[in-house]
Amino acid sequence: IATVAILGGPAAHWVESFEKAREEGSGSGTWRGRWRRRSVISFGSKNRTIGVAAKNQQITHANNTVSNFKRFHGRAFNDPFIQKEKENLSYDLVQLKNGGVGIKVMYMDEEHLFSVEQITAMLLTKLKETAENNLKKPVTDCVISVLGTAFDPFLGGKNFDEKLVEHFCAEFKTKYKLDAKSKIRALLRLYQECEKLKKLMSSNSTDLPLNIECFMNDKDVSGKMNRSQFEELCAELLQKIEVPLYSLMEQTHLKVEDVSAVEIVGGATRIPAVKERIAKFFGKDISTTLNADEAVARGCALQCAILSPAFKVREFSVTDAVPFPISLVWNHDSEDTEGVHEVFSRNHAAPFSKVLTFLRRGPFELEAFYSDPQGVPYPEAKIGRFVVQNVAAQKDGEKSRVKVKVRVNTHGIFTVSTASMVEKVPTEENEMSSAEADMDCMNQRPPENPDTDKNVQQDNSEAGTQPQVQTDAQQTSQSPPSPELTSEENKIPDADKANEKKVDQPPEAKKPKIKVVNVELPIEANLVWQLGKDLLNMYIETEGKMIMQDKLEKERNDAKNAVEEYVYEFRDKLCGPYEKFICEQDHQNFLRLLTETEDWLYEEGEDQAKQAYVDKLEELMKIGTPVKVRFQEAEERPKMFEELGQRLQHYAKIAADFRNKDEKYNHIDESEMKKVEKSVNEVMEWMNNVMNAQAKKSLDQDPVVRAQEIKTKIKELNNTCEPVVTQPKPKIESPKLERTPNGPNIDKKEEDLEDKNNFGAEPPHQNGECYPNEKNSVNMDLD
């Protein structure tokens, strides 16, 4: 998992990598900023612009620049919220065939209709690309923070901005007779200025001005506001702050006195009135030690590090929770009444799995929904319908036992993951051995279904017994078998019962034994707002085409920019460092060509194919490259000649010392030294010739010799001379005195030296008569 954190929420921020990532388009630093400020996509006639660059086009290309679309997820087009938001958008919203929200833009000079999911995918794709470029490795996963527990989706920085916009729209209409809402560009500019004013009021309590030049109809507008007026204007929003706080304390089963410290994060928490409300609720000072813009993003990056094998972090226990309770409803078999059961309560741990048991004679349907529709921030409470297929009664007409596993995965998504039917198959006596072996194998398997059943059959009087629950295929609670399961098993002929005999009755025939088989059942899932496979594949194909088009357009723009940069660079240098390296006539012609190319770029060359720019650049480089090379050679050539001269002097001095019988070189063979002298003379002659020839050339002519050629000569000279002059002197070994038993004694120093050199060596054996522990026979003659 690559360490990229992408966040969602009213004040969401992006961090790319566990450390700080380079912000797109500006130096080093954490990629900060609210989601709504970065989640901007501008559609053009050739490509898409996403992120910071698109933000700059939000006013100039307002109709084709999409922003503030995050809240459209999971809503129908006729939702009152969508209809209200539609009035303040610069782009058009339309209804899709499935009733969802579509966004209409002009792309590639054609009208296109994109779903909210497609727009979001474009943004995530761009984030992934930017993260990969900075991390220098592929991104395979990400962590997305989604607000849970207790929050108000309509209480964020954008809502405070809207209060200011409404105020100044009314003021400008009265004061200047201008309706800002009638022109979307003017409204967008007002939004930007109001956001700046809001930030200024967080740090200043005095009256602050709001000025916009050429706002509408070439008229300038101005206004002012102070902090107290702003708080009065936003009194309704400020009152809503305590509602999620009360909900939070209720869900966590805590009292205010139990809270020891409060840390606030998010851009809107910088508003003084917001801080005061939170501090008043908890009755203590609030802490702002964390970076309000980056805290949540860094938490996501930490979670990335925990999940990634590339990072070693301190052990943390993180338990995700189901924010909204989830229930199932179904029809009883052959009855009109419905059964309802809450499978996951609010703040239930996730990921988590439960197994439910149903008694059925045929296929049946389960419908999942949020138990508390008022607590869900979207109008749609339904999750989806799940049809368990291929269910049939037992051969004896009894209802089949169907085990259904429901699960909330690591992403908080509910699904009916598997279903199986317990089928009883009678076996013959000669099959008992194999059947018993099968049963033994089943008993040795992990207790996935039988030991994790939760009976929810509503028409059973004992359906409310303690459930057995499975978490991630791990049994988390051990409880006795369900009474229903027991009662049903009692109906199965038992081996002991089969052998029971009454005294006054004749023996009964043996009943066939039963083999239990679990049969997997297919499940048809119909989720609300789920994209069908065909539609999803079409979206993927469309996105792939747009990515390719963006790539081609980027290459085209890069080629165009390369021509433009070359024109500007050479025009400046032709009047500077390059001026001496081109003749007067060529100088004038080249300047004229550069000017003509510049004019072409902004006229007929404004929108040409990539190859046209490549050809134009090659035309310029045919003239410009020789000039550039002459300049570079004039800079490098003297340095190379100086280095070559130093090497020649070095080897020439060694050759002279050799002829003067210097003892440092008297070990070198004379024939070898002649090779050094010959090489030095030849290179020196070559250098003198090319230097004289180059001196006759002017700067605007091509050089006689290039720096690379001189560098090659230096290498050849070193390869020839260095092995000779660096030959080590041969080592001279001093003659050793051979000692005999009757010979002269060795002085003490020589004896000590010999003993030292022979330390640890084995004494010599003479004719097999000396042993390692005996003294040397030579030393025996000493007095």
C-alpha cells in the first residue's frame, strides 16, 4: 500500500506520503487546502485540467469548470438539496436515466454528460498520478477519511461563506442595483472575496473592507463587516454546533466531566465564535496544538503507514465503527407478515460478519436498510435487496436450513456475502465408512457456519436466544447451540434411537443414516445507486480514452512550449553571451527567424499538431545549436588544454629525473621509459599544432578541436604513462646467516628478531629426532 492519504469531509485535505509531499505547482510543503478548493476539474476543447491549475480557470471558464460536487453523491436529481444547490452552480446539472445527478459540460468541442461518480474518479485518478510522480513508485491503495460518529454535513466553512455571500448580494442589489446571482462569474468572484474576508475576521475584530473591481457592468463594488456583525449573521449556524457535540457524548456514553482534553482541527475551527461554543460546552479551554489543516490528513498518512509493510510504526489499536445502524427485513415463508432484525447496531465494530439461519422451502429476499433514517445525512435509507436463489425443500418436505452470512467490510460497506443450504442425504450401509470420514473432515474444519449461527426466525418462540457471532472468520463468542437447531436435530434419526427395541415388539428394520451436505447458493444483489457492470466498464473505457487524450494534449503543449522557450532563450543570449559566436549576417537572419516563429506561435501556430512544433524547433536548432556549441567549447576548451599541459609537464619531469639517475626511478626499464618520452613528445606536438590552428580561427567559426577530443588525449596519455611511472620498486630480501652447531654465535638482536619472526612456528625436525617440546640443538651449545 503506497502512503497516499486522500480525505473527504467538510474540511478535507490531501497529504501524499507519510512525510511532506510537494504541493502541485509550488515548491516543497504539505499539500493542504480544503477538498472543495482542490476538487476542481476544468474541461476544455482539447483536454481536462484538474486541481490547482483548474482552480485558476474557475472564473474564466466557469461553465465548464466543475467544483463542489462531493455532496451530490448518493442523491437523486429531484432531491430538494440538489435543486437548491443547482441555483448557485456555474455548470449545468441534469437528470440521468437512473434518476441520479449528471453534469453537462463541453469537452473536445462536444457536449458530454458525466455522472458524479465519473467526476470523482477523474479527481482520484489525478491524485494518484500526482502521488506516484512524487513518491517515485506506484500507488496501489489509499486511505480515505470519512466523518462518522457525530457530525453535521451542513455545518462547515462553506456554509459560513454562503451567509456572507447572501448578505453582500442583498447589499449590492440595494446599493448598486446589481444582481450578483444573475451572472455566475460575478457570484464566483464574490464567493472568493467572502472567503478571504471570513479568514481576516478570524484574526481582526475591527471593520474590514470588501472591494471588487469591475464586478458587474464595469462597476466597482465595496462593502465592510466586522467580527461581531459576522457572528450575528451566522447565529443560526453557531447554534447548531452543540447538536453534534451532544450526539457525540450520547454515543460514547461519556459525560462532559469525563473528558480531560479537547483538540480541535479543521479550517472552520479558526473562527473565534466556533472555538468559544466548543469551549463553553466542555467547560474547559480547547487545545489547538495540531495543524488544523493537516491533522486529519496526517492521521490518514499514519494509517497508511500502519497498513504498509514499508513502514515500522508504534503499535496502535484502531477499531472502525459502523456509523449508522443497519437492519434486515424479509417475508416469512408462505406468510404475509414481515420479519425485521437489526444486524449491526450504531457504532458496531467493523469489519464484522454474522451468520443468520433461515428455514425456507424456496428462494427468498432480504432487504437491507438503515434503521434510523433521520440519522442518515441522505434521504435514501435503503441499502439494497438480496435474493437468495436455488433454495428448495428437503426430500421429506421439511424446510431447508439456509445459512446467510452478512458482513460490513473494512470499507464500511454492507453486503450479504455468502449463503448455503444444509441438505440431508441418506446413505447406504456400505457408504457409512466414507460418509463418516466426510463428517469427520467437516468436524475438523473451522466452525465457520454451524458454530456461528444466529437464528432470526421470527415465528420460532426461542428465536431470541443468545446469538453466536463470527468476526472476520474468527469466532468471537461461544454460546450453546440454538434451541431450534437442537430441536431440528432431534428430528434426525439417531443411531442409538435406531437400535432401541421395545421388549414387547419385534425388532425394527434399520433406518438409513443421514449425511449432511452444505450447498452454496447464488445471491442476486441489487444495491441502491450501484453501477451495473456494463455501465461501469463503459465509464472505465471512457476514462481511459480521456486519460490518453490528456496525455497527447500534454505532449502537444510541451512541444509548443519548447518552441516558445527556445525563441525567448536564444533571443536574449544572441544579444549577450552568444553574440561573439555568430557572424553579423547570420545574427540578423537568426533574429528575424526567431521573431517570425514567435508571431507564428500566436497566430496560425496557436493550435497546431505536435509534429508542427517539433519541425519548427528542429528548424531553429539547425542554426542555434552550432552557436551554442561554439560558446560551450570556448568555455571548456581552455580548461582541457590546461589539464593536458599539466599532465605533460608531470610525465616530462619524471622522464628527466630518470635520465639524471634519480634513485626513485632507477628500477624502471629504459625501454619502458622511452615509451613515456615518446608519448609525451607526440601529445605535446599535437597540442601545439591544434592550439596554433585554433588561434587562427575566429569565435564565430567552428572550432578546430573540441573539448571532448582533448579529454580523450588526456586519457590516452595517462593510460600509456601512468602504469610505467608508478611501477613499485622490487623488494630486496636481506641474506640469512646459516647457523651450525659449531659455528659462531648470533648476536642478541639478530636472535630476538629471528625469534620474533618465528613466533608460533613449529621447530624444525632433524632426521625425526627432534620433537616439538624439545629445545633446538643449536641452543644446547650455549654456555
